[in-house]
Amino acid sequence: MHSTLTEHARCLYGEDRGSVPKCFQEHHEQYFVEELTFADADEILVLLRELSPRVLDGQLPVWIRNLAYRLVLLQRPDEPALMREAAESLWLHGPAWDEIAAGLARRAEALESGQ
């Protein structure tokens, strides 16, 4: 059993900056996504910081990273820095997400300006 969300992700997606935990269980992405879905914001942020420290690359699949940001923002809806970080991630992965990214950037600016 994995002791953290990040450890579970390392087993699924690998990690070149640290050692992959040696566990001897079968891995199913579905179980990881379930764990991610109910993780608290701090645990998700640790996952993002450790496995995707630079928005351009990282060990997490794009859809997992975007889901992680969405879940964090649902738990922390008033943090402009997180909104900008999520927007930056979305902008890097095609025009399909540009409108959502722009909305996050506008919302972050509005929060900072007190609107």
C-alpha cells in the first residue's frame, strides 16, 4: 500500500529525480484517480510540486495534472497564484483550453484587485 498520493503516482508514472518506491502490488490508474479525487489540497499540491515542478514537463500525464489543478481550485477557490499556475498549465496544451485558462487569469486578477 502506498503511504502518500505522490508515492502512488510515482509507481504509476515513474520519476527521474528520485527513487521509485519498491512496492509489489498491481497498479491501476483508476485507483489512483479515486485517491486523487478525495485528496486534500495540500496533498495534491505536494504531488504537483514533486512530479511536475515545471509546467512544461513533468512525470504526470497532462490530464492528471489538469484534474489535480481543478481539484485544488475547488478546495481553494480564492487563491490567485494557484489560478495562474493552473491557467499556465492549460495554455501549454492546446487552444481547446485557452478560454478556461483566460477565465482563470481574469478571476485571479479580479481577486487581487478586490473586485
